[in-house]
Amino acid sequence: MEGMGYLAVAYFGMLVAISLWTYTVVRRSQRLEERMAALESVNASAATDVAPNDEATAP
Amino acid sequence: MPALLSLEEVEVRRGMGVVLRDHNLTVKGGQCIALTGSNGSGKSTVLEVAAGLLPLEQGKVLHGSTPVIDHEGRRRQSPVTVGLTLQKNGVLGSEVVEDHLLLACSMAGFSVDVAPFLEAFNLKHRRKDLVAHLSQGQVRKISVLSALLPAFASNEACLVLLDEPSTGLDDDAVKVLCRWISVLRQRGHGVVLATHDERLLEQATHVHAVAKGTTEPRGVPLDEADIATPAATARRVTPSAFGIKTHRQTMLWLNTNGMAALLTLGLLLALGEFILDLTPLQRLGFLLAPAFAAGLCGEPLVAAMREERASSWWTAVGGGVPHAGWMPLLIGAAVTAGASVGFQLPFNTLHVLVGAAVCFAVWHAVRLMQLATTRLARPHAAMVGLLTPVLILPYAVLVDWLTR
Amino acid sequence: MKSAGVVLFAGFAGITTSMLLALLWAPSVSIDAFESPAAQRIFYWHVPAAWAAFIAFGALFIGSAGWLFKRSERMWRLHVAGSEAGLATGLMTVWSGCVWGAAEWGTPWDWTDVRLNTFGLLTLLAIYVVLGRNSQPDGVETRDTFAAFGLYGFVLVPLTYIATRIWTIRHPGPVVGTDDGGSINGDMGLVLLFSAVSFTVLIVGHMMASMRLTLLEQKLQRLQAKTDRVV
């Protein structure tokens, strides 16, 4: 029974490790998508800032 | 007469982009090609490709009729003497000014009196100084001289590659440099220079627009009086000869490999007389451990030669990156003999020889791993040490075999 | 990410089930065969993890070769995914081996066991490739260097595979794929097969997710470069 307890702890430890690894992959993906969304909004606002000036200077 | 340098359909990538595509350039003796273009157009890349420093995606580079590098990674020693000044100076702070210039000359197989050249650059009083003691501008002059002197010393046509040579030079020095380039051209050497300096551009027989890949000739007078440079033959300084000299002068080996060996030995001795109770296999493993530890630190010169891109200069001009050569044999033998005395074991010549061989083999194996990361943008951060345990298994097999 | 997520979830559910089967259902081996019969059950984890590691290192090799010889962006993403998956599965194999070794041999590590050491080196190579690559900016220099390490390091895979056939010192010999049909009985083989399939699904899911992450990172870099020009 002692051996089975040892084994159960080892198995549980490894399942936790795999869960953490999977969680880091998901978190990385979420962070990247957030950063991309932020950059896209910066680009969009920069484009709208530029547009009125273009119109103002147009002949 | 074949061209001194030919770039044929060359494509080069750097970082995330293609810097050169289908690029061609030919340099013949007596020509001075000025590379022009805005920052980032690829002038330095063309020079480094010409020096054989960058791997090619397509095409090949020839020195004379010999392909020195091609897109399949084949490399051959250049039959042409190359003089090179990179944007970095390519010289170690621990070198003596005169020694470095004579070393550069030796690449052409000759030696010249460097005094007139140093005098022209107002550096004669510095000839015995360490490069580290000079100002930035003075080091730049040494770097430029080390590219020009092999051509001045040689009877055969040489290839001189200069990347922004006038950066940091005073007006008088630039005038002198212009005159020297003109003289080298008249002597039949080929010069390629990347510059924005109008004074140097006036020396060019051709202007090569890097972005367009076109070469246009331009008129330039040939009226400079030659400079007498009596030369004597000299033995070429090899990377290992220079490496051993640098190790001796700077004691780099003691700081890394020597200390690792001494600390390992000290740690084992601190454990007491346990070694006498071990099996022969374990005893030999511990006896050779200091030599193994010394080797595991690898070649400290690989990191040291990153200073001012000295390793790139050596790769292009000297045929390889300097290394400690046979020195690990000596260090391995010494620490194994020391370990034998420390453990109070009977002296065994075979064990000392094996210690020497282990240190030598491991030292150079780790050096190859270190060199594999030299192309990286941050080679110091690449953690090559993580790979060194790969050498433990052969070490264990060797010790096992010796004690059977 | 959706398809990778489904595969990942299936793999994770599979290995959790196989762990439960290994603990509660799989038959025990003969007491005489092992010092620690309970700890022997860790092989339902150890062997499939090693199998998954070989798949990951195979992907690393193919990705490395594909980048070096074809300059394929997709192959570079496979190199990244293979090295990360190889690192994770390599650590799982080494860790489970240490747990088993501590119970069976009385020591978690044995320097005289060739397979243990070659597998340790393979994992170290994966650590080196992952950490070393992350320390560098992306570019052809970084890719060429680490792809070369991935390519040459692969020589350890066949060495590790044949290690127990050549030097059976402490590591058990092969239990499947041998001429005599192996030493595994029906129920044990079923759990081992289920575990191996689960690990394969998990590792494929992770490599899919990792390849997508690398693609996102590349898109982010391009977006940043575009923003630099706009702002």
C-alpha cells in the first residue's frame, strides 16, 4: 500500500506538471492575442488621426 | 588576369530580411571600388561577403579563380592576401601596436618597417604601447594600417577591404589614407571601400551602387609617387601561435580553465583520504576530474576575441579563430600530476598522458560548441554550458576502458 | 487554437484515464521480477512519455532539416514546436525514470546506464535549444544555429533507442517490438497502448498549439514593424 501511495503521488505530480505546461501555452496565446489587438487599435487610431489632415491639405 | 574578387549572383540574409539579392561585383588589380548607398543598403554586407565572413543563400564568392565560399557552405582558403578593416577595429586591447601591424603583414608572408607608416599617422611614439592605451581614433588608425600594410609588403596583387575607414580619423590622417590608397592602386592591388567620405570617394576608379547593384567607372588621375617599402620575408602567424601568445600574455587560461581544475582538485582533496577506499575505476575518474574540468570550461579566447570583432578579422585574414593549440595538453598533464601528488597515489606516466589528452580533447570539443554560436546576435547568452554534459559519457567510457 | 485545444483536451483526458487504469486496473507483475512491484506501474507513464519524446524529437529533426535546406517558415515552426514538446516529454520521461529508479535501484540516477544518460542528454539538448533560442532575436542567424543543433543532436535518438539492445546494464531490455513478442501480457499491453495513444494525442495537440503560437509571434513582429512606421 505504501508503494501505491508513492506511485499515486508521482502520478498526481506529473498530471499537475502537464496541466501547468498546458496552462502556460494557453496563457501565452491569450497574451499574444491581447498584444495584437492593442497594436491593431493603435494602428487604427493613428490612421484616423492622419486622415483629417490629409483631407485638409487636399486641393 | 583573373579578377581579384568576384561576387556571383550572391544572395545574403541578415536578421529577418534579404539584404543582397542576385548581387554581382568584380574587382580587378589596380581598381578602387567605392561602395555607395544609404545606411542599411548593404555596403558592409558586401564587404563581409567579399571577406568570406557571411554564409550565402545563393551564389558564390571567388578570390582569384578560387571559390572561397558558396551557397552550399563549402569554404576554401583564399589564395589572395586579404587586408581588412571592419566597422569594428578587429584588434584586441591586449596587443602591442607594432606587434599587431607586423602580424597583419605576416599574412602576406612579408615584414616591413612599420615606423614610416606610424609616423605618417602620428603614432610613431606609440609603437610599443598596448592598443588598450590608445584613443578611439588612434585605434582606428591601427585598424586601417593593418588592412593596408599586407598590400604594401606584398609583391603580388592583394585585396584590400575597408569599411568606413575614415570614421574617427583627423583630416591629416584622411589625406594620408587617400594617398596610400592611390599608391596601392598604382601597384596593382584591388581596393574596395564602403564610405560616405567625399575625399575617399575621389580615389575610386569605380562607384558601385549597392542598392541597384550597378558599377560605373569614373576618371581618377594616377599621379601619386610610389612609397619605398623594402620588405623581408616573414613566417605567417597562425591562429594557434597567436592564441598561445595571447594566453601567455593575458593569463586567460588561469582565470577560467586553471581555476576550474584547481577548485575541482581542492574540493576532492577536502573530502579527505576517501580516494584510497575507491574502486580503480572510481579512483581514475577522480584523478582525471581536474583535467576534465579544465577542458569543460572550453576556450576562453572565443569570448575574448569578440572584442572589436577580432575573431571576424582573424577568420577573414588569418584563416581561423585563434585558439590555445597544444596548451591544454600542458595544463591537463600538470593538473593530473598535481592530483596524483595530492591524492598520494604512485606516479603513473600513462595517467598523466591521459589527463593531458582528456583536457586537450574536451577543451577543443567545447571550443567547437562555442564557435557554433558565433553567428548569433547575442552569443554570450546562448548557454553553451548546457551542452557540455554530452562529454561526460565518452569520459566515463574512457575511464571504464582504461581500468578494465 | 480551437482545433489544437480539442486535441489537447482529448490527450489530457486520455492520459488521466490511463493513469487511473494503471493505478487501479492494470494487473501487477510477478513479485520476483521487480524489487518494487508497485513502482513498476510507473512504466505506463514512463514508456509512453519516452515514445512521445521520440515523436517530438523527430519533429525537431524534420523541422530543423526543413528550415536549413528548404528555408520553410512552416518547418521552422515545427522546429520550435518539436523542441518545446521534446523538452516537456523528455523531462517527464527523465522524472518518471528517476522516480522508478529510486524505488527499484535505490538511486534516482545511474551514471553507468547508457540509455538513462543518452536520454538525459537528449533532454538537455532540448533545454539548450529552447532556452538558447529564446535568448536571441529571431533571424536567420538564430534559426540556422539552433536548427543545426537540432539536426546534429538527433544522432542521440537512435543511440538512445538501441542503447538497451547493446548495453543492458540496469535499464530493462525492450518490452515491445522484439522477436519473441515481448514480455507484456494482454491487459498490461492494453493499458500501455491506451497510454501511448493518449500521450501521442497530447503531444500532437501541444505541437499544434506551439506552431500556432510561433505563427502569432511572427504576425505580432510584423504588426510591430508596421506600427513603428505608422507612429
